[in-house]
Amino acid sequence: MKRILLIALIVILVAGLVFTSKYAIKYAHWSTKSLGYPGLYKQTDRYSFLPLDSVLVNSTWELLAMDSAGDGDLLNWPDVKALHVYRGIDTIWLAYSLHNDIDINAPMVSIALHSDEGRDWYGTLDLKYKGMISTGYYRKGDQYYGYNFLIDEKGICSFKYNMAKNALYMGIPKARAQEFKGKKFVASVGLKSYWNDDVDQLIDFDSLLK
């Protein structure tokens, strides 16, 4: 009986280590510089996380891709439904609409840039990536603290939400977006600094720059 309990305990400990390691890797996917992304920076400044301006919400957005429900890593976490783009005067906005309700306490969104010599991607697509544009926040008391990457320490992406449309929005300055001409990317969503679901399609970055 003691031997059986000991084996059961070992199995539980091993499973716990595997689970912890898996999500530690996904945390690194968002914010760790030690994994070969010297341009990613974790911001500790306070942020205001506000709804997207109603003028932008009601503008004409172009559909880039759709994604099926229920294919995320964790079922109750952000499950991306569609990706739309709106090209403003100075900013390119990406809208990530979700199948499930958005959680504005700790959301994250990203686009990972495809590369033949990058790291293996975690999601549904079989590809490699190198470089990322992402942004996200977590709530602490009455303040938001955030992760905000655009391949430099300034963290100049914008991040907004719209409850009615169940969507999260990332704004990329047009002046910086020009740097990524000719590349392809995969868009994804997450929560609490962890990746959870991607759009099952590789998208041309040039489609954002029309």
C-alpha cells in the first residue's frame, strides 16, 4: 500500500513539474529576454487601459482571418474568433474579437513574425518565428501594469478594448510598421501573461500596410 501511495505521489509531482514547465515556457514567449529576444522589454509603468474610441469602433474594419471556437490551450481563456484591421492616419489597429467573453483584468495580444530560422511556434500552425509585436496588461488594485513590446524598450504599442463587440485592439504606429514589410505573422491572444490561442492562418504583414 505504501509503495502504491509513493508511486502515486511521484506521478503527481512529475505531472506538476511538466505543467509548470509548460507554462513557464509560454510566459517566456511573451516577455523573457534570455530566450533570444533582446528587443523585448517588460514595462513596469502604470497604464490607463481604456475602451477604444467610439469613432474607431464604428469605422469600417477589414476582415483578415477567422478562427474556429474551442481550439485554444485552455477552454475558459481567450479564444480568438476573428482578426480585423483598420488603417488610421498614424496607427494601424488590429482587432481581436473573441468567441468567449473578454477579461479586461489581464489580457494580452500579439503577432509573432515568421522566420525560417526562428523558434518553434506553440500554436496550431507548424512554423518558426523570430521577433514579436505584443502588448498586454494586468490589473493590480486600481492600476494597470503592462507588457508592451515593439522590438525596442519604448513600448509604443497602444492597447484598448470594447466590451460590446467583445474585442481587444492593438495599435501599431505606422512609422514603425514599415520595418516589417515582406514578413508574415501569426496573431494570438492570451491571459495573465500566458499564450492561449492563435489565428490558424499565416498572414502577410503587407496586408496591414495597404
